[in-house]
Amino acid sequence: MSAALPTRTREIQLASRPQGRPATENFRLAETDLPELQDGQILVRNEFMSVDPYMRGRMNDAKSYSAPFQLDAALDGGAVGEVIASRSESLKVGDVVVHQLGWREYSVVDAATVTPVPAGLAPTSAFLGALGMTGLTAYAGLLKVAEFKTGDVVFVSGAAGAVGSIVGQVAKAMGASKVIGSAGSPEKVARLLELGFDAAFDYHDGPVAKQLREAAGERGIDVYFDNVGGEHLEAALAVLTVGGRVAMCGAISQYNSTEPTPGPRNLAVAIGKQLTLRGFLVSGQRQHAAEFGGKMAEWLADGTVRYDETIVDGLENAPQAFIDLLDGANTGKMLVRLGERAS
């Protein structure tokens, strides 16, 4: 006899908008009724949910590329889980899917909006990271936005994070002559060297400009993949070669700022060096998803690319996991485990 389907779910709601650094008091654990399943919908038992830096901006009541989270309502974001009920012709019970209604234990989702996960390719969590949005961000940002070329010297900030660690490894796989990474602890620096980075430094050890110049040498850098902004961007502009390219993916150093953050003091060097600075969103790179998926599956299978995960257990701990992410507590992808799949 099959178990009864759940009628309620626990979820994390936004209780108040953070001012500066978020606190656990800005979030609320609540229990709500699940809506009745309609035609074309599925009920998913979520196994993992993602916490990502971009979510900080959505906690502000400000116009941006993503709609702000609503107060007293569940947050959302990437999640992967098992279909436990279906009114969709394309998905059946037992299928595993990625969707965007995370921050809750069970989700009622329109089947047309999910991405099925192929069985046996990798652990399900990887489809929120190296094989998911994170991996596509790294791949497309480096190869399509920054227009990486064989022989380039590449600098990656936030290099021990989910995106940065993949960027560096993809650059090496595609023939970079040198890959440099910055991170926030000696342990993370050591991990970058294990992953094949040619040089890495801890930005706490001294001025980023000085450490980057020493790592890059007279050659300089051709590509900067920016996850941090601020001092890192200013340092990169100083050592970029003529015709250098910057893929502007994130600026995590500024996300909790309560006052406007000044731009790089040396931005004018972009004129003489004929630099290209391009901001991008992964949502604008989905046309490369099939190409990325095939290449990344090969790289993971043969060990060319490896990925790290920092996993926190329990939905109730998701707010703290998000706060810790902004503080740099993670190595690789920060995930919250919500439950195990049924056997």
C-alpha cells in the first residue's frame, strides 16, 4: 500500500528585508498547505536546494533583473528532487527534475518549467552545480562572454566558489597558458592548486593588486572572470593586456553594502588598453546549454573537471547556509539537503 501524499510543506519565508548583512531574523520557517495538483503539474519531494549570491539582491525591494522576493512568502531558487505525483504526460513518478521552487520541502511545479535529470550520469546534487546553472555560468562566461582563446592567461576571483572553481578548470582544459585564482583562506588556496590552478593567493594576505601582479608577472592577464568586484576588479584592470576581456559575473564584495560602492579608480585604463568589460546573466546563455552539457559530462567522467560541495542538512538551516555563503564559508557549491530519495 503506497504512502499518502503530503498535503502540507515546510518552507522558508522572507520575514523582513535585510539592511546590510542578512541575519536569521530576516527569515521565517513556516508550514503551509500544498495546492491541489492541476493538469500539467507535478509534486516534487526536494532533495537539495541551492543558495546563491544573487539571492541577496532579490531580498531588497528594488528593481533589478530578477523580481524581488515578497515579504511573508516563500523564497525560491534552484532545487532538485523526485516526482512523487504527476498530472503530466511527460513526467512520471520516480523521475528526478531540477526546478526553481526551492526553499521548501515539497513543491508543486508546472512540468513545462522543469529540467529532467538523466539517470546515472552524476549525483543529483551535481545538477545544481557543475552540471547545472553554476557550470553553465562558468562555461559560457569564460568561452562566450570573455571569448577565451587558447594560450590566454586567466585570472578568476572567488576562485574556490562554485562558479570560480569550474572556470579555472575549464580554462586549463581549453588550453590556457596560465590560470590564477584568488580565494579567502590558505585551505582554499591549497585546494585551487590541487584543482590545477597554476597560481593562487589569499586576498587577506596583502593588497590584491600586489599579489596579482606577482602571480601574473610581466606577461599580465588576458581574461578576468569577476565574481567579486571592488578591489579585485581594480587590480585586474591594472594588469590586463591590450585587448583584454572581463566577464562580469558577480560582485559579492558589494552585495551587503548599504551605501553606493565607488567604481574602480583606474577605469580609464580600459580606453588605452582597448579592454572589453561585459556583464552577463546565465539566463542569457541558455542557447549554449546543450554544448555545455555534453562537454561537462565528458570532463567530469574523465576527471578533467572536479567539483566541491559544502552541504548543510535541514531546511531550517537554509537561512544560515545563505548567510555563511555570503561570508565565504563554502568551498565549491553551497547546498542544503532536504531529505533522501525514497528507495
